[in-house]
Amino acid sequence: MPSIYPTPHDIGLKVPPHLRETRFNAGFEHALKGGHLTEVECFRRSFRLGFRAAKLYLREVRRHRGILDFPMRARFRVRALWRGD
């Protein structure tokens, strides 16, 4: 079953005039589909800002649905001195 993803225009985002709208929309859609920034094209400014806007949008959607984002699990080292008696 195909999924229908919203566009930035559908959720009320205005693309700033100094960005390329087609690239911004491509970055937005790429992030909604779960993509990663791996290609050279993904590092262009308009694409990155669209990607970031989609990630922030997804965070808000999860927050409104009551889904919590847990903090990243931190790892740490503990050194204990052993004194052989």
C-alpha cells in the first residue's frame, strides 16, 4: 500500500526565496521516506534545509501522537583501583 507524504506547502511551510524550491521539496520528501544524507546532491543547502524541516516536522508529529523520543544511551568507562591485600 503506497504512502502519501505531505509536501511543505501542505503543512504550511514557506520556502524562503533564496532557496531552490524543487531541491527543498526533494530534501523534505527524502527525509519523510527515512533517507540518509549520503549523496553529493544531498549536501546542497536547499536540500539540507528541506531535510531538516522534515525531521523537525516528524518530531512534532510524534510528540502530538504521544510517542516519546528517548535520549541516546551513553556509554562510560569506570576504572576501579584494586589493592591486593
